[in-house]
Amino acid sequence: MIHAASRAALATLRERLNGVLDSLAGGSAACQALGGELYRVADLLASQPRLRRTLGDPSTDASARSDLVRSLLSGKISDDALTVVADAVALRWSSPWDLTDSLEIIADDLLLAGAERDGKLDEVEDELFRFERILSSAGELTSALDESAVSADRRRALLESVLAGKVDPTTVQLLAQAVSSGRKRSITLAIDDLLQASAARRERSVARVISASELTPAQTERLEAALSDIYARPISVRSAVDPSVRGGLVVRVGDEVIDGTVATRLAAARAALAS
């Protein structure tokens, strides 16, 4: 969680990242490569407390911090990645951990931007949502991916074995970082953050919808229009099928849940009869 005083620094870093993106040739593959480098730098800072504190110390000279990181990483990462990292360490952060977290956040942004360039952002969003639904009904898999006692490499290998050949490479990379990073609280919370970040790119919110049968395109369009009217902002629907709801919909927008399913009404009726 980024502290309040660091939000301005993150906003500035995102603006500077846009300049790098403008000059970056290629689509999602180039963004994946640059994002991967930023993930590795974030992992380095997470594993090296002394370096993390030095680079994230707001009481020291900003240019000195930038020069230090350039001397350490020059020749080890690309010039574009080095520019982003040097800009990041020169900003004022509330804590060194905020610097580390922000590098991961902008790496996520890069991958989502690459998917958007290739016209695949909707596909990536949908894959993230559907994997979130799989995890909600697969407790053992979720626990295995969140198990901190298991090495990051093994958690990543497990994830990749589950997803191999089934989703876009951007989706795999986003989720692989989520399970291997020491800074993500859980895979499901990480997916929630990614869906929100993707929606924010297009200045909209995401509604997660569970139904007993698959929604038609026309039904999805009508639901998006209705929810957009209710919340007074653009809403994008991501839907999944769960026969256990029996009928109706479960709609979640942020922390708000609207449950109009037959299963819920039956449960309420049974509870009333038993009381």
C-alpha cells in the first residue's frame, strides 16, 4: 500500500514513464521486456535492505541517489530501464518500501500499456478475471501460490504449469510477478489491483459479474449501461459462470456487492423458516 506522501511521487513517475513509452519501439513484447527489468530491480531492492534504505532515503541528496543507482546498474539493465529507475530514486518517497512497491506498480502499468497497444487489453482483463474465479474455487492452488515458505521459483513454476499455452504472455508475466514478489499480499488481491489498474487506463471501473449461465453480448452491453448510470461513471463488465447461483446475478463493483441470485434468496428463506 503506497502511503499518502508517496502518491505524488508515483504520479510524477508515471508521467515520466509515458515519455519512455512514447519513444519505445514495438508493442507488448517491448513493454514486457522493460517491465521485466523493472520487476527485477524491485526484487533486488526487496532483497537488499541496506541498498533499499540508501536509495529510498529522502534526507539525502536526490542527484546522489540517482548517480548511485546508475553506477550500480549501468550495463546490467537497458538504458530505458536505467532512466526510469534513476528517475524513481530521485523522487521523494515516504519510505524505501514505497519506492520498491512503485517500481512494481509502474512495471504492471508497462505491461498493461503494451497489451493496450496490441489491442489485447480486454483479453488480458478477461483472463485475469477468469483466473481469479478459478482461484476462488480452488483453495489448494491458491494456498500453494501464496505459500511464503515455498521458494518464489517454485511458486512461479507452478503458476506457469497451470497457465502454459492458455493465456496471453502478458497475463502470465503479470501473474508470475504477483506470485513470486515478496511485496504482494496474496494472488487474489494482486489480481484485484491489476484489474483496477487496467480499468483506470481507460478511466472506468470494473464490475465482476457471476451468473448461472453465460451472458450474451447484448445482455453484457445492457448491464454495463445500467451500472454506468447507477455509479455515474463508465463501467466495464467482466463475467463468469457459476451454476451454483441458480439464477440472477452477483455483481461486485469495488467493495460493494449486489447479490440478486436465486441461491441467496433460497438461503434467506431457509434461515427464516428455521428461526
